[in-house]
Amino acid sequence: MIRINLLPFRAAKKRENIKRQISIYVLTVVLVFGAMAYVFMDLNAELASAKGQEQRLRQELATFEITLKKIGELEKKIKEVKKKLAVIKDLETKKTGPVHLLDEIAMAVPKEKLWLNNLSESAGVLKLVGTAMDNETVALFMTNLERSEYIHSVELVSAKLQHLAPQRLNVADFTLECKTYAYQEKAKLKK
């Protein structure tokens, strides 16, 4: 009988199978290293691009900081100018305000029926003390004062009827308190 030795065939098949597995393993390792190298290079390129963009943005930021400093200086100058303008406006009001106030009081006095004995103004409150022919004249004077744009809130503090025996007259002594333009401006400044 003829004997066939199948052993070398199996061994050759086994060696071929091992070679195939090793080549697949080596190929897989090469592909993994290749993929890793590709990802590494891609990430390096993105990192370089991001660093370039960061540097460009830092340069832009530096120019914006210079602009912001200039804007801050301009805002300070604007505030200073506004303060100066407010002071100038206040000085102009204080310069012309008393003149207008006295003119308004003079225009409000009923001629030959009312005499002012004392006039004082403090912190926007005007106090008027005087004598009138009668209570109706005092009321007319108060109405005239309220029509003024420089005087408002006219209040009668006291009114006393007095008899002057030598002249045979009855007169009314009065005291008024009013708020003036200065009081109005201070109220606006507090807001």
C-alpha cells in the first residue's frame, strides 16, 4: 500500500496561515501608525493655524486697547467739559437771576397801595415783609407774584390789620414766603 505523508502539507498550510496572520498584523500596525501620523500632522497643522490666529487676535486686541484708552480719555474730557458748562450755566443764572427776581417783584407790587419794608432770600426761599392799604391789595400782590416765572408757591405767613390814628387809615401788615428760581434748580440737581 502506498503511504502519503500529509504532514508536510499540513505544516506548510500552517506556516502559510501564520505568515498571513503576521502580515495582517504588521499591515494593521502600519495602518494604525499611519493613521496616527496623519492625525498628529493634522492636529499640528490646526494648532499652528490656531496659534497664528491667536497672535493676530492679540495684535488686534492691542490696537483696540489703544483705542479704548483714547475713548476713556475723551469720556473724561467730556465729563470735565459738562461740569464746566454746568458751572457756567449756574453762574449765568446766579448773575441774572436776582435782577430778574427784583424786576418781577417790582412789577407785581400794586402802585401806591403796597410798600415793601423788608426783602430777604436764602436757599431759594424769599421772605417779603410789607404794608398794604387792605387785604385785597395783599391778595392781588400774591396773585401777581404767582404769575412770575421766577417765583412760585406764594404763601401768606401772617397778616395783621393795623389802625394808624394820625392818618385815620387802616392798613394791613403782612409777611409772605415764596420759593424762587434758585429753589427749583436745587430740587432738580438732587434728582
